[in-house]
Amino acid sequence: MTLTPLSSLTVVLLLMALMSPLQAQDNFKQQRQALVKEIATDLRSSDAILDASELDPRVLDALRSVPRHQFVPDKHKHQSYRNRPLPIGYGQTISQPVIVALMTNLLELKASDKVLEIGTGSGYQAAVLAELVDKVYSIEIVPELAERAAEDLKRTGYDKVITRHGDGYYGWEEQAPFDAIIVTAAADHIPPRLLKQLKPGGRMVIPVGSRFMVQHLVLVKKTQDSDILTEQLLPVKFVPLTGDH
């Protein structure tokens, strides 16, 4: 009889199946703590990007609290706390944790803020936001992802995140204005309706650029007089913003 060697993924999944649920949770928690420490170290002294010497401690606490593995497909759970994007189906990804940390930090959120997210994806970024603010509204254009993210957010206790299926390019006019807007897919320009739905004094973070050209993370600030200021921060790579626009 010939024995077929097990793949490394199969071995990991078998070991996870043998663990008690409590052991598995403890293991994920340890991995999450290590990941947050890595992110804090990587972004420390990134003054040109953060406008500060280190990440806001509240953002780090949010990353420590959100169970990223609950938003990752089963076959990739063993990679949940690696600092990398992961596929979630339908050509989409769950963002790299360091990018989630950076974009969240750039919004400079207050607990009373109302935030709009364009591109719910897995729901992970929305969960991080929900650790920091009272109201999160999130739009996803892929119906299957919108449904799955809504279920996962509810299952993990993030009831304050309100989701819907739709084209995020046009924002969520019925709930506007927003103190902050975060866009998790790249557009070739900043959508005008999102600028309109941003409160005076608000901030938006959005990757700008096409799929086949260099994209840059852009910080948008709307002054109290409704003037728009933009700052190009660093090169990034995001899936494209889709829709009929």
C-alpha cells in the first residue's frame, strides 16, 4: 500500500480539528497579539504618513480585539494572523492588517463619529471601525459578500455595523453626512458624491489609481469652509472599485 504525503495545509487543518475550541481560540489570540506588536513596530516613527511617532493606542486595541480569523474563509484560517491580504472569493481580498491599521489611524476617529465604509468585503475593516465609533455604515457591491459579511458581523457581535448591498461609488446619501469615509478599493479618481457626503472637518482615506498603474493611498481633508485638501501618502495595491460608473 502506498501512502500519500499530506500537504502542509492538510496537516494544519488536522491539528486544528484535534484542538479543543478553547485551545484554538488561545492560539489565535496569541497570534493576534504578536501581529499587533509587529504592526506597531513596523509603523513606529512613520511620521511622514501618520503625522505622529506611532499608532493611536485605540487603533492597536481595536486590532487586538477583532478576531480576524472569524472573517477569513476556512481554507485560509491558518493564515489569519499573517500580515498579508487573503482571498475571500469573487476576486476580492481581506486587506493586509498593517494597511487596515494605517487607514484607520489616518481617519483620527472619535467615539461619537459616524463612518462610511465603501467595500465591506469580509467585514473585518468594519469590525475594527466598530471598536472605535458609535455608527458604521458599510456598502458592498458583490451581493454574496454583502450577505456573508452581514452574517459574520452579527455572529461576532458587531451589531452596530449597518450593511447593505449597493454601488459604493455613490455613497449612502440617506445617512449622510459622515465624519469619516474609508474606501477599500481603488478608484481612478475621488468620487464626487463621497466628497459631498463628507462633513466639513471630516476625513476620507482612499486608494487612487487604476489596476494596471501605480495606486497611491490618498488622505482627503474637508475644511470647515468645505474646501478639499488632498495628500498622497504611499504606493498601495488594492482591487479596483467596480460599478456602473
